[in-house]
Amino acid sequence: YYCRIIDAQGKITLYYMSGSEKIVTNILIIYEFIEATNIELDRVFGMLQKKGVLLRRFKTATKVYKDDLIWCDIMLFVRSTSIIEFNLITLGRKMNKYIVLMLDDDLLSLDDSYGAIGQGYWGGRQRILRKNLSQINCLIAVNELLAKKYVKLGNISKYVLLNTIIEKSEMFSPQQNSMNDNKVKIALYVNDGTQNMFNEIIRPVIPMLCKYYAEQVALYFIGLKPNMEEFKNKIEINYVSHMPYRDFKKKLGMSGFDIGLAPLVDTGFACYKYFNKYIEYTLAGIPAIYSDCLLYGLVIESGFNGLVCENNPVAWFKAISRLIENPSLRRSLIDNAQFHIYDNFQSEKILARLVKDMPELVGYKSKKNDVPFLTPRLRMMRLNYIIFKVRGWLYAAKNCIRKGNIMLLMRRIIRRIIKSVIKENR
């Protein structure tokens, strides 16, 4: 029989019983690349595992073996757009597995303009994603707009919303400088290295900052390096290279940034994102300014836990000026923001809602259905995946060459080779 107990504090006790025997669901979390999304997802399911609710394995698609497939009851795929993940989903369905897909971006809206080096987003991956949507039992999404769009595309019967889990130990103490002390440090970061938002929204503000606050502020660009030659010797500009997610969170929290910038347009791909920047700036102890858009409207109350402004240079300059000149407001905003995210995203609340919305996590057992030649099938999948990746690289190279970004492409290839060598040596 099934038993689920959630007490007044949100603490979960969840299990199935068969006579005196406890039945635990085995979950195989599958991803193509290590990214912040699957790191966070593994953390969530690791917490459920510690509660004795389920068992989980966390593996790259190329490292899924026969034993993993026989062992698992649920296969949870993260941002799955590759041929090997499609093949694994198809195989999982034959083996009566419960198939779940997790998405945190509107990947079907990306096009040839995507990417820091202009490599674009290959349509082959989008075709795979559409096929995957037609085979899954449940969708996990971080945004209700995103969830509703994709369940329609795949005719999926069920979706579940999942937020980031916040622990107090992750929060950095705010460090707010006044204009009479050190320079006010203003940070802007981009995860994928693209400069579209910066060029469209923030760059037009910089001449005004140079005119009124040149000696009082320092700009920090994290993960992007726009050409700022026109502002040389007019305002302090610093570049911080892209880094692994854990290092990035530590860097953001320990650098003493006073103001964070989160520009975002309210159309297309941006509508379906997650409010990561609100979470990450707040954890780092940084009060921030956010574009007035539907996404940030889900969590920001302007003047309480952040500032919201229209996407025009005058509005952004006024908002930045307001925070530069008012350290007490900065401190109030970040104190309220840190209280808000902990109160709403603490682990017990998030885990309780997840299990309530997807009870399969705590009691689903797949019916055994032997599929012959599992190991040879998996080997063939890995071979097909190599071919798939080569086709993707050729597409990216062709796109970069067509746009005249050959040097950027070569640098990216060299970095990939260096990373691979380092990984092998480890």
C-alpha cells in the first residue's frame, strides 16, 4: 500500500509498502553534457534519496549500460536533444520505463543567430527534441509558459513545475560600498557568452555612466567580452572569463559586487526562461535591476526585492543611478530578496510539492520486459552519436565561416581540445 506523510513543517515521509517490505523507485538521470541544470537536478534527487524516498543514478548518455537500464524504473532526461538520448528514450519505452523530460529553455525557438561565436543552433537537435516530446510520459519545466507550450507540442498528458532549492548556507552576506568608500562595482554576466542583450539594452547606458559616474563606479562583465574600445580611459572596465558553475557562484558571492544587472527582452525565447539571475544575484548578496517583463514579474516586486525598469536607456540609467547613490536602498533590496527566496524555495517546500505533483517518484515500479541484445544496441547508439556530433560540428563550422567568425571558431576548437586533454589526464 502507498503512504505519504507531509507534516506541518513540510517534512516528507513517503513510501510504498508491500506487506512489511518497503518498495523504492529507482531513477536514472541522463544528460548529454554537464551543465548547471543537471547539477541542480541531481542535487534535488539526491535530497530525496537521503530521505529514503528513492534511489538515483546520474549518468551521461554515453555511459548508460545494460545494468542501468535493467535497474531503473524511471528514466529522467535533461535538456535532451541528441540522437543517443532519443534512442535511449525509445529503448526505455520498450522496457516499460516511465519517461520524464526536464526542460528549462525554449530550445525550439533558437536559430542561426544563437551562440557567442555565431555558431547557431542546429535544426537537427530541434528535430530530435520534437521526437522526444512525442514519447515522454511527463514534462518537468521551470516556467509554466514553457510547460504549456511544450505539452501541446508533444501531446503530453502531464507537466510538473520545479524551482531551484535554496539553502541558507548558500547565501553570501551582502557587501555594499558607498560612493565615499571604494568604487561601486556593477556586474553583468551572461551564461552563453552572447552579447545581444548587452548591445540592445546596456551599451546605450554606458556613455551616461561615463559622464556622471566615471570615477565612482567599476563595470564587470562576466562571461562576455564586448568591444569597449570607445570607453577606454573613460570608465573602469573589467572582464571575467566564463568558468564552471560552482566556481562562478563562488566568484559572484566573494567579489563584493554592489549592483547586478539583468536585462531581458519580453519576446520569443526570453519569455520561457527561468529567473536564474534573480536567484544567483540574490544568493551572492547582490541587489539587482531587472527588465520589466513577464518572467521577472513572477518574482520581483519593484522597490522591495529588486528594481524593475523599462528597456530604454533613460530608465536603466535612472535605476542604476538610484542604486549607486543609495547604499541603504541596496541593502534593503538584497535583505528582502534573500528572505524571499529562502522562504519560497527552501528544500522541504520544493521537495514536498515535487513528490505531490509526481507521485511516480515514490512508488513506480516498471514491469519487467526483456529486450534482446541490449549491450550491442547501446554500442550502436554510441557510434551513431559520434556521427551525430560530427554533423553538428560541421553545421557550426559552416555557420561561423559564412558569418566570417573563423578565428572565433578556431579559438573555441582549441579550448575544447585543451579541456579534453585536461579531462583525460585527470
